[in-house]
Amino acid sequence: MAASSATSTSPEARPTTPATAFARLMEGNKRWVTGDLQHPDRDPNRRQLVAQEQQPFGAILSCIDSRVPPELLFDTGLGDLYVMRTGGEAVDPVVTGSVEYGPMTSGTPLIVVLGHQRCGAVKAAYTSLRDGKPLPGNLQAIVKALQPAYEVVREGGADPVETMARAQVKLIAADLRSNEDLAPLVGKGALAVVGAYYSLDTGKVEVLDGAPS
């Protein structure tokens, strides 16, 4: 019974390569943009299917912003994605370990670092660093984590916050690709790390770098 339910709710096989996983996500985003949503893998049959085991085909590191839920904007469902969300995609060892989990334990072939338009965390960090005024409490940890992206802004850009937000994505994606644990997987083509950017206005995900061919 479970097998027939899986067929009805998940007609497409789990992507097993970086290219097929990336294609699945981008097809879902196209549906999000147009409103032609499939809402896959979101019913009790799917819940039962993945209750004992999961094999997500993608890992997403995105911002905490309430307007940027990865499962929705990629039109995916239960058991499809590992999702890590931090302010401005800030990372520390725990976050990095969480991103590594899928590729290193279950063969997840794709990581997407997803920044977005009008990021409040990036704007707050930019203002703090520009004015030399620390943010209260643990918010300052986000500022510190985003400082390398702030340094890129000093090289110029019409919109410094936008420039910083995109720089953050590229820096984190590059760091993950060169990570001593993930780099071997990237090197042999078993994993791709994509830097991407989400438009709040259009719903479209723009690829910045790292798209698998």
C-alpha cells in the first residue's frame, strides 16, 4: 500500500545527481513564479513514506526572513529538502555541520546558499559596520559573521546593501566548496554548491554561481 501511495504522491524519482537536483529545484521555482503549483509530497501518504527514513535531494542554507521559505518557493514537499536558516545566511561551525549533514550522511547531491532582496539582517549588519555601532545582544554575532561581505562593499556598488547581500552568498558558497569535507565530493562531481538570490518582487531565484552543468 505504501508503495502505491508513494507513486501517486511522488511520480518523479529522487534526483541523485547535482544537475538533476538543481533542475528539480529550478522547475519548482518556475511554478512558484507563475502560480502553477503542484504542491508535491504534502499529504498523509508522503508523511508515512518518509516517517522511518529520509533522503532529501537538496540542502538549502537561507535567511530567516519570513518571506523566503525554501520549501514553498521551490514548490517542494515533506522529505525533499534539508533547510538551515540563519540571519543573512550567517555561518558558524554548527551551521556548517548542519549543511554538511546531508551530503556526508545520505548522499544529498546539492547545496544551495540562498540570499534575497531587501535582507533586513544584511541591512542591519551593514549599518552597524558602517557607523561603528554594535548591535545589542547576540545580534552582534551576525554582524561579525557578515563582516567579510561588508568588506566587498568597499570596492563599490550602486546599492551597498544589495551588493553586500550578494557578496555574502558568493563568499559562503565558495567557502563550502573549498571545505575540507565537502571539496572531495565537489571534486568528483557528486555534489554542487550553488549560490542563488531570491527576488521578493518576482518570486524568481537567480543563480549567482556554481550551477551544475
